Amino acid sequence: DSGVTQTPKHLITATGQRVTLRCSPRSGDLSVYWYQQSLDQGLQFLIQYYNGEERAKGNILERFSAQQFPDLHSELNLSSLELGDSALYFCASSVGLGLLAYGYTFGSGTRLTVV
Amino acid sequence: ELKVEQNPLFLSMQEGKNYTIYCNYSTTSDRLYWYRQDPGKSLESLFVLLSNGAVKQEGRLMASLDTKARLSTLHITAAVHDLSATYFCAVVHSGGGADGLTFGKGTHLIIQP
């Protein structure tokens, strides 16, 4: 157990639907990152939050959004789902920013299948 | 835009052999990471390289970093079957406190008895 908890582990949903993925960071970590892993695109950085505030956006689609709550857990919302959104979604956490964030801990991922 | 290129993308080798995976990146970075991923599993951190000339070793794996050449290598010595996995390098773009990782496409390593 890495200390980063992601739920659910598996999710199957239909095109056009909306889902929410949840991540609880490792105790003491303030930064949360979301990544998407697919066969086509590989591992891609989506978005980063630090202590409740958005810090950076990567290749995140407009149909996707995220937030980090006061208790530091984060949710990734995916809407108007398409077949191509099927992927493994990872959450990672780290202590801080910049060089203070040099250690990243990954969760076990949520496997999303859109049918 | 930061780009990370790994090669080879696929490597099949025999136990007992040595081999090197290469990771090139396109812009300045203050951190380079190597991860291992088993099929359907999460990412396991192997090495963090923070400075030019850094070399780290763990068992049969050794990683090095040349920031001037923007090149990192992961060397496998006397490979064993248990090292079969996909290996990723990842780089953080310097500055600004925004530090999402940019990953290479991964090297799928198969070690055959």
C-alpha cells in the first residue's frame, strides 16, 4: 500500500455519461497530481493541485475537471465520456512544490472503460 | 514544450546479459525519475536523479544523469527474469512550482531464461 488511495478501482460506463474519480493523498502530502495512461497517448499529466489550489494544467480536456478539497482529497470529474477516454487514471501525491516535491507516490489507479 | 524520448521502446533479452535504456529530454530540468510498471499495476519509483553526473544503483539497476547532454541511462547488469516490466523515465520542467511529470513512452522489457 503506497498510502495514496484511489477509488473506485474499476469503472465501466456508457458514452455520454459523467463519472467522478477520487483520490486521497498520502498523509502529509499537500500536492495531488492526476495522470492518464492509455495505449495511444501513453502516460500524460492532466492537472496538479497544491493545498486546494490549481497549480498546473497539462493535457486535460475541457470535458474534464478536478478539485482538491480542504481535507486534501481530490476528485477528477470526466463528463460527456467518449470511447477514447477509456484509460487507467492515476493519482499521485507529494509533500510540496518544486524541489520539495521530489518524491511522488502513485496510487493504484482507476481503470475506466467506456462502452 | 518538454519532450521525453526513450529508446528502445521494446527490448527482449536473455538472462545474464547487460543492456542500457536511454532517455533524452528536450529542455532544462532539475529532476529526472525512473519508474517501473508491471502489467496493470501502479508505478514504482526506482531512482530520482537531481544533479549532473548523478549515479544511483539498486541491485542490478544503475541510473545516471548527464544534464548537459540532457540524457539519462538505466543500465541493467546480469538481467534476471524478475526485472521484466515496463520502465519509464520522467522529467519535471524546471521552475514555477508547477511540477507535473512528463513521461517517455516506456521501454517494455522482456527477460527470457
